[in-house]
Amino acid sequence: MSTQRSNSSTLEFDPAPAGYSAVSFDAVSDPEGTWKQLADTCPDAWFWHTWDNMQFNYVAAQNSDVRNLSFFVLRNGKAVGLVPLMVNSAKIGDLGVRVASYYGAPLPWPAFVSDLSDLVAAEDFALRELEARACSEQADRIRLRLEPAIPEPNDSQRFERAVTAHRYLDSSFLSHCITLDGNTLSNVRERYRRYVKKFAPRYELSVVEGEQVTSELERTYFELHVKDAGGQFRSRESYRLQADLARNGEGFFVVAGNRASNAIAGMLLVSLFKNTAYDNSVAVDPGRQQEHVSHLLKWTAIETLLRRGARSYELGAKSGLSTFTSQPSEKNRGISHFKEGWARSEVKTVFVAEKILSARFLHAFMKVQAASLERFFGLQESCM
């Protein structure tokens, strides 16, 4: 089987525009400070791009031979953009591969300062550099997510131009998203409001952030998450770094403590960066799920975001109809139905670009897709 890799970046584009260069994130004098400053000031950077989120994704993927190849884009020696890039090992069917991803999810799109007069040139340079660095680590696939904190009217055109110019595929999806305003809670599915009214008196619901996120609370979240997930699938250290998001001003925990037992029954981590929120991670004691702790956590999170004047709250992917490349499971549909009860038909487009860099990955991917479709249609191995 051929293992030829893409060389489109060397065929399609001219050399780097005058004045542009790239430097590895850890090769500057103050990597953390420079990264944080750009994440704060680049309008197209969201919580995906932050330093703390990068540290979490790196450590979470430690068991997958991860390499952090993130870099800064410089213009005339000054940092004007940041490009998150990690490559880790994964499996596609029975084949071991290397993928450019954030712990299996799409990488954040390159982000740039607002005063660039030639954003297209900067973006083209960054995407070429990203592909070259990914190929140097034998990456078989790249996935990128364009999702600014505040969507811009030209996001679609920007995405379309880059995908076309750099030969990516469009793998965009819809995500449940709540516009936060005075009608948000009254629009929540009526059954959910009944759950909150019935079960909220049984729980002490609190918001925990900053120095209140103690090592004990961090350990409780770790234990809850392992119990809820049915096992530990990433390092203990990754939970500390996840808790750092709430410690360092990039979000908060909602904690549900049972009044009768004094035990914590559920915790929800909400990322909040640039006044825009994302449903990051949740863990609920399986023994308390019948008391709809997840609903209590979400309700309290929305109340908190409304008080803080947040613009919106993204809940995650919407499960649509089955397609050639995606056949949502009943579990996926159930999760999406839960989110729909809060978002009430509100969705946003998350722009995702995908590029396959090796024939071996493509063949393995198509084999997995064929097997999935055979199961979906109930096909036998042969109809002859």
C-alpha cells in the first residue's frame, strides 16, 4: 500500500511573504507571557487558544506520544499570531496513525492580531507552516476549527477561501448554542424547569473559581469523573490542569452538594473567555442521576452566566440525520436531545477543515466508514 504524503503546500504556494517567519513557541524568551498576550488580544482567539488549555491538551494526550509543535507567526520579528499544533498517535481501525489534533479534537485555527493589513497572506503562511511541521512528525491527518469567541460576518468567506486554497475538506458541524438574555431560562424545556423546582431543594449549588478551587475539590472532580466515565482514561495530572482553567480566570465549576449526605454529587466545568461560554466538562455520580443533577448544574451555570453578562453559552455538537460519514448512535442522539432542551433550536456553525496527508490513512478511513455503513444498513458481507 502506498504511503505517499501530500506535498500540496510546496506545489501550490509561493515562498513566505516578505517579513513573515515562524518560531517555535518555546524558543522565545517568555513563551507563556507572549502566548497569553496574543490569546487575549487576537480577536479570533477563544478559550481553545489559551495557554492553560494548551497545557491541558498536551498532558491529556501524554499516553499517545504527543508532540507540541505550536508556534508564533512573526512579522518583521514581532509576534503577530499564534498557531496551536500538536501531533499524537491514534488508531483508525487497526492502523496506527499520527494525527494533528487537540486530544483527538480539531486544532484551534491560527489567530492573529487585529491590525494586520494582510491577514490573508499571514493566514496562508501559517497554514503552510502548520502543514510542514505536521508532516515533519509524520502526521496522517490535520483537523482545524475556526470558531472565534465572537463570530464575524466574514467567517464563512474566510473559511471557504482557506479551505479552497489549501485543499482541505469541509467537516463543519452544528453546535447547540444559547444566546443569553432575559428570556433564556423561561425558554428552557418545561420538564427541565419542573426537575429544577423539585430537586434543587435537596442540593447546595455553588460556583467555585479562583483560589476556591482547592486540591481537595480537584480530587473530588477527578474521582467523580472516573466514576461517571467507568474508568480512568487520562492522567491524574490532566485533571489538575483542567482545574487550573477555573483557578486562573478562564472559567468556573458549578458544584452540587447533597444536603442530606454532604457528598458532592456532580460538578460542571464551564469555560468562560472573552465573555463567551462553553460547556467544557461534567461529571455526575451515577447513583444520583435519577435526581437530575445535570439539570441543576446547567440551570445554575446559566444563572451565573446571565448575572455576569455573558453573550452566549455553547453546549456542543448537534446530532443530525445519518450521512455517508456519520451515523449518530442512540447515545449521541440522547445527549443532543438533552442539549436541545436548553438551546431550544438555537445552533451555531463550527467551521472545521480536514486534510488527509497519507494514502494509508485514507484507505483505512474508508474501510472504517464502509464497515459503519454496513452495520447501519444491516448489510451482509455479500449479496451474491
